Amino acid sequence: MAGTTPFIAMKYLPYLLIRLAKSPRAWKRLTITIGLAGFALAASPAWDALHTDPRIALSPRRGQRVTDSKGALYLQLPEYGNAAPTAPTDLPANLVNAVIAREDQRFMKHHGVDVLGILRALVADVRALKIKQGGSTVTMQLVEMTYNHPERSLIEKLQAKVFEVIMAVRIERAARAETKDKKKGKKLILARYLDLVPFGGNSTGIQKAAASTFGKPVKKLNLGESAYLAGLIRAPYANNVYRNEDNARAARDAVIKNMLKCGMITRQQAQDASFYAKKKPAPPRRKGDGFTWQAVEREIRTLQAEGLVSSALLAMEDLEIQMTVDPVLQDAILALLQNQLARIEAMPGFHADPDKPVNGAALVLNNRTGEVIACVGGRDFDLSEVNLALGIGGRGRPLASLIKVVDYASYLESSGHAIDFRLPNSPLSAAEAPGYAGLLSPREPMAEGTYPLWMGLKASSNRMACRVSLLAGNYHWSRLAREWGFIEGTARKDVSLFLGNCDVSPIRAAAAYSCIARGGSYVAPRFINRILVDGKEVYTAITTPRPVLSPRTCDEITKALREVLRTGTASSFGGAELARRYPLAGKTGTSENCTDAWFCGYSSAVTVVVWIGFPHGAKTIVANGSGGSLAFPVWKGIIEALGERRYIFGRLPELTARQLASARPGPTATQAPRSRPANPQGSRYVPLLPHVAGNR
């Protein structure tokens, strides 16, 4: 239906235009409305651009730094950047021409904005009915890399483009004023642009790229080498000679072809152009796991979008961003994850494609503040620069049985029952799930009978999870899942959602479980504590809890989750022994055919989540694997590392002796009790979404 909308609009467009033509008042109103909307859209970024210093983009940023939770230097910005700014006079003519031919062929003629290029890109986009070409000049790209405007939505993209256009013109004027010459000003802009470009292989900036690939300074690059580096700008990973030599040569040849077309070189020079990369260099030493700055950048864009920090502020010379991360703990967790992944790869029957290895993520949250204490986004940043802890494209992987806290919490909250209330785990009937799709009798790990709710959650009963979700009702289930960011809107009627058939990132899973540990108030995770300029504080994070669950419901869920470690799905993998040492609660998650393995749990102080699997596609990790056998060993190691660092392990609610004695199953009920909430609108909650035959 959505695909036909443009055609319907085109069908009635002539009719609407005729009506507008016959009604001058309507036409005038439409014109005013469009004008006001356009002015409102452009006014804010235009104001920012006119009040932002363009010289910031022309000045080498050497004082910007990121510090850890203890205030120690974590990295200097840009990460892996040049030791000193590149002098415009060091740029050889071949490199200047190669970059211009690749990125902006009218660079030496326009004044920051190429109107012809924008119109050409607009025509291409209209023909393709999608954004195919951007029309950005080198100067506009410099603006984007320097001031880093958020571009998460179409409106933000349009606002960012307005900012780029105005700032590009101002930067061109500033460069010309600084050098007293248009051509020298252009080379200054190009030098600053090339200082910020990521060339892959942990090389940011043209000096790093030239040294690591060819072992020579920038001024000695020949034609073929310059063309190769220019070909890396748009695809530093795909066109890297150490990863794919054919792609590298094809990209080089494309640049040479453009240079020949623009009259920058002769046909003989084009034929003679070649490059010979040196032996693959050892990667530069990295402090941290490489994913941390990526996470901090994402949060900075959010702060910008919310108007809490400005683009100009973030481009200042003496900038300090104080993180919440403990790098020592993070390095220890990375080692734990890498060791476990190596053990998995050595298991009998394990198989993975060489270029798509098994991967994982781990994250530790401070329950009180929402601070991210550690975030390991994958086994190797050079292998994949996607931070898996934050999700792929904002989403994650199927949540499997971690979702069951939503199932049981929504039922407890809406019904008022305690965690020892009994329900059957018999197959669901169609009468219990009117209008619901999905398998009503998923695989069941427990013998048929009636059990207390805590037993169903501890043993990860699939049928009981579906039953409590149905009894809670779609309103309550959806509200809670939505509050935790698991879904958007109202969940569709599919019982597979109750078994975790929805994609959730590890950071969202950790935030949800941390909400339970906190007693029902949700706090958004964060990586930044403060931002300072010239030693003066310009931003301080504020913890703002949002009530989501009642403390009673959280205590009841915690009682059941403590049994997961003591006698449940994690007990035989070291959970029972760990639970004797520390008060802990948690839940395993294993998607169908073991394509994803999870463990998420908490102490009184912290929440820890571990995910292991293949980031793209549903591929079995190992036959008969589980969240307990694959993810829990890493989680256990993290808890022990926290214990060594003297993190607090306060008391957690637990089942009474009487409740534990209720574990014996009762007779199977022929029909499940019906106890839907009488007044869903009276709840403080709200809801989200998705098929698996059964999860553990």
C-alpha cells in the first residue's frame, strides 16, 4: 500500500493544482504555509552557522581529548590522527588533483557550494526516487567532520545541510582572508579536510595513511599512490589494498579515469600510474577496545539534537569529554570475551566463514546513575567497526528468553499476584489467544502441571511465558516493552513476541534489567559525565529516573531471577557456586537453534549483559549450545572482576522457605484461569512487539 501512495498522489495532483489556481486565497495560504515551514526549518541551523566561528575548521585541533572515569587521558582527538597538522605546501599536485577528481571536480571554481553539483544530484535523486547523490563539496564535508551535526532523521538531515551550506561559504571566505590568496586558501581547506579523513587501517589523516601504506611522507606520493588514497575516501574498508587488492586497483583506476577526463593528466601518465603498498603494517597501538569513542560520538549527536551542546562548542580547541567508562575493567572484559570466543571456535562441530566469525558484546551499567562502566562492542574493532553492544542500525538481535521479564512483570503488575501464584504450563488453547498468530504450543522444558510463577521463570517455561503475557493483555505487555525500548507502538498479536522474537540491542536489555534492580525507575544509559572547554564545565549529565514498574513487582521478579543462578538454567555452568558468594539475579536467553546466546543479570550495584552470536543472519553457534553454556561464563568472569575491584554487592530480595517449598508441581489444569486486568487505563504503565518455536 505504501508503495502506491506516490502514484495516487500524482493521479490527483492535476486536480489539486486546478483547484488552487481557481482559488487565489487557497494558493496564498499554501504559499505562506510552505514559506513559514521552510523558514522554521532553516532558521535554527542558519542562526547557528552565522554565529559559529569558521576559523575553527581551519585550525588544527590538537587540544581535544577524551578522559576516562578517573580523569586520565583515554585518547586524543581525532583518534589515530596526525601528530601535527599537514602543511598545505606539503600536498603534491598529484594528490590535490586526485582528491578533487574523486570528491569535488569544481572545487577550485566554486565558493564552498557547488550549485550545479547540487542540481545534478537533485536530478539523480528524483530519477532514482531515493537519495543517490549528495552534492556535497569538499568544504561542506569539512564542515560535517568539524562540527558534527546530528543527522538521525530527515528533518535533521535537512537542517544539517542548511548549516553546511552557510558554513562552507564562510569557511571559504575565512581561508581566503587568512592566506590572502584564493588558491592558497583552497589548499588550506584541502589540507584540513585530509587531516580529518579516515583512511581505514586505524589511520585518520593523510600523513598516517601515507606512512602506514607506502612508508613515505605526503609530499613524496606519486600519481598512483595519490589516486589509491583518494579512492579510499568513500570506502576505506572495501577499497583497502590489504583486504581486497582488486577493489583497491578498481578504485584507483576510477580516480585516474576522472583525472584524465578533467585534463589533469595525460593518457600516457594514466597508463603508467601504479602503486605498490608495503607489507601490511602492524596496527597502531590502541587504548581501549576501539568501540568506546564510537559510543561517545553517538551520545554527543544525541546531546546536540536535544540542544544541550552546540556544534561550535564541540569544535573548540581545548575540549575535554569526561566519560563514565573504567578502561581497566573494560580491557579485562574484552579479554574475557575474546577467550570465550576462542573456546567456542575450538568446540567440536563449530564452523564459521573466515570473514564472518562468531562475535559478542558485553556491557556494565551503574544501577544508580545509568553510567556505562564498561562497553565492549565486539571482539576486534579492526574486524568490524559496528559496536554490537549498541546494536546494528539501532536494533540488535532476537532477545530470546530475556524477554520473559516483560511477560511476568506485566502480568504481576496488572493482576496484583505474587511470584508464587500458580498457573499451568499446558498447551495454550485458541480461546486463550483470540486473534493471535504464532505457535500456541511451543517446546516446553518442564513436565506438564501447575507451577508457581517463579518456577516458570526460573526454568524458562515457554508456555507459562505465553500464558502470563496473554493474561496480562496486549495493553500492559506492550506498555512495558515500549517503555524499555524493545518495541515501538503497540505489539502485534503474535505469541512469538512473548518468546523474544524481537530485535533488541544489549544496551537496551541492560537498561531494562537495571530498571528492575533499581526498583522500577528507568534511567537511560549514558557514556558522558561532563564536557569542559578551557577547564570550564559546559555540560553535566543529570540522572532523571522515570517510573515504569512498582517496587513490589521488581522484588517479585528479582526473587525468581535469583533462582536462575541457584538451581535454574545457569546453575550447572557455575551459577550455583557464584550465587553462594554474591547476591545476584539474572536470566539466560537462547534463541531457536542457538543462533544467539545471552545472559543478563544484576547485583545491587551493577547490571551486566553478555551477548554471543553472529551479527548478521541466523546461524547456529554450536549444536546444543545455550545462553548458560556460552554467554554465562563471560558474565561470571565479569562479576568476579567486579568483586576484585570491590564493587558493592548488597542484599537482594529472595524467596522464603515456604515459597521454595511450593516448587512441587500440582495437577494439570484443563483450562487456564482467566484473570485479565479490569482497568488497564488505570495502570501507570505502557508497551512492544514479534517467531520462535521455543526459547530457553
